Amino acid sequence: MTWGFVAVAGATLVSSAVGSNQAEIASRGQQQAATDSMDMQERMFNQQLDLLDPYRQAGLQGLESLGGVAGRPLDRNAELAQYYQSPEFAQMSGVARNQQLASAEATGGLGSTSTGNALASIAPQLGQSYLAQRSAQQQDTYNQLTGLANIGLSGAGAQASYAGNYGSNTANTLNQSAAQQAQARVANGNMWGNAIGSIAGAGFNYFNQPTTGGVV
């Protein structure tokens, strides 16, 4: 009967050892799964950053150039002075002058005051037209750079969103892995505790059972 108790105790310990080993294997598998999950999340996060980075870079360039345009208002006097010295003004004013003189000659008003006033207004009119064009060009440049800056803002915002999701998902994975490991350790401890308790109970019952005579 003593050997029967030993056999029961041995079987209980072997069963607990096998169960503990399986629990350890399962725990390592869960840890590896968590590591693989975080590696995949990191690869996806880096890929998303790479795809969005050209937009962020374009926006950064647009923002840097935008500061120069916004901080440099049109110098009308300098623009006019440069324009009046340009070949473009010489050509356009010459064409306008010739047309005005030809019209005045055809109508007999070549020496009239109105003809003189018309000739005198050629330069101011051309100058104002040129300033309007330059203002429109500057506004168009500003709008284009603002568009680039907005593209960069969207790209940077998406990157920030992906970074937040990546951090949250990684934290969740780590928490789940830690919880699973803790549960495995508790279950493993309970398994051995139950085994020892079973052996102790069996031993108590064995050594305290009443004898019916004879040698045990």
C-alpha cells in the first residue's frame, strides 16, 4: 500500500510537470505572437510615414517660400521704375503712340489738346496695367504656395494620426502580453499548489487510516 501512495504521488507530480511545461510553451507562444504583432505594426507604421513624407516635404517647402512672399509686399514704385526701363514698355508704348498719332492724323486732331492728353496717358496706363499683372502674379504664387502648405499639413496630420495609433496599438499589445504572462504564471502556481495539496491530502488519509490488523 505504501507503494500505491508513492505511485499516486509520482503520477500527480508528473502530471503537474507536464501541465506546467505545456503552460510554459503556450506562454512563450503568446509572447512570440505579441512580438510578431508589434514588428508588423512597426513595419506598417514606417511604410505609412514613407508614403506620406513627400507630401510633408512639399508642404514644408511651400511654407518656407510662403513666408517670403507674404512678408514682401509689392513695391509699386520700384516695379514701375524697372518697368519703364524695360524693352517691353518701350515696345508697347511705341505701338500705342503710333496708333494714337495715326488716329489723330486721320481725324485732323494731330495737334489738339485731346491728342496730347491721350499721348501723355499712355505711360501711366501701361504702368497701372503692369502693376495689376504683377499683383495678380504675386497672388497666384501665394495661392499655389498656400496649396502646397495645406498638402503638407494634411500629410503631417496623417503621420501624427498614424503615430498615435501605432503607440496605442503597441501599448495594448504589450499590456495584453503582460496580462497573459501573469495569468500563465498564476495558473502554473495554482497547478503546483493543487498537486502538492492533493499529495498532502492523500498522505494524510493514508497515514491516518485505521488498521484492520496485520502488517501494513
